[in-house]
Amino acid sequence: MIKRLTVLVLALGLSGCGFRPLYGRYGADPRAASVFASIYIPPIASDEAGYKLRNTLMDLISSRPSSAGARYRLAITLAQSRQGIAIEPNATITRYNYQLNASYTLFDLAHDRIVTSGNEEALSAYNVPPSSATSLYSTLMARRDAQRRAAEDVAQRIRMDLAVFFAEHRSSS
């Protein structure tokens, strides 16, 4: 009984403060889904990380596959780096940190102006196995997996930034 009463009090308290979950579906505000659907994300000049970032972000916000009829354009530039972090006594690197930095700018195409911009970054690590016949392949796969994880993380962060921006913009207008 006390648990139910506690949950009820918390639910009433949150509803009174204007709390709206950003991670939830858009059922409470269908305008958010339509705003995200009006964003076009052009291809990102990069390697696999740019491809994965764009595709993940397009899936997350259900954006337009082409610029036809888009209200916004989300331009993204990437910077990548990797750094050896675990070095054996014989100077062999056994672990790398992979860092992905994304700078984004959201353009309002109707008014030809920048609406918002920001930077997001993610860090992912991968191991390098000892030298053997299969180590080149396994190192390549580990590096690609680190890129994929970082790109997915950055895509989630950009989506959250845009959701917060549009929620604040909508409430202030």
C-alpha cells in the first residue's frame, strides 16, 4: 500500500512540474515527430564512421532520405583520432582509444539561416591481439566495431540535443 501511495505522489509531483520524457515515444506530441521527419541529413564526408552515424541518426529521428520537401538540413562534420593506451614492455600497443568528434549545424532552409549548432563526441576502445595470422583481420574488426559504437553514441547525443532544442523552441514561441 505504501509503495502505491509513493508512486502516486511521485507521478502527481512530476506531472505538476511540466516533466516530459525526451526518451519516450512522440505520442504525447506528434509535432515532434513531424519536425524530425522534416530534417534532411546529407551524406557525411568521412569513412565508415560517417556512414554509420548518418544512417543511425536517420533511423533515430525518422528523417527524410532526400532533400526534396525538407524544412531543415543537418550538416555534420567529423574528426576522428586514435591513441595507443596500453603499451607492452617491447613497445607493442595492445589497446587503442578511438575518439569521434562531430560538429553539427541545423539550417532552416525556408529562412536560409542557422537554427542551432553543437558538438558531440564519443570515446570507444578496442584491443589489438598479439601477432598471428589472424591478428590483422581481428584488429580491423575490432577497430570497425569501436567506430560503430562511437557513431551510434554520437547519433544518440545529437538526437537528444535536437529534441531539447525543439522542445525549448516550441515552449518559448
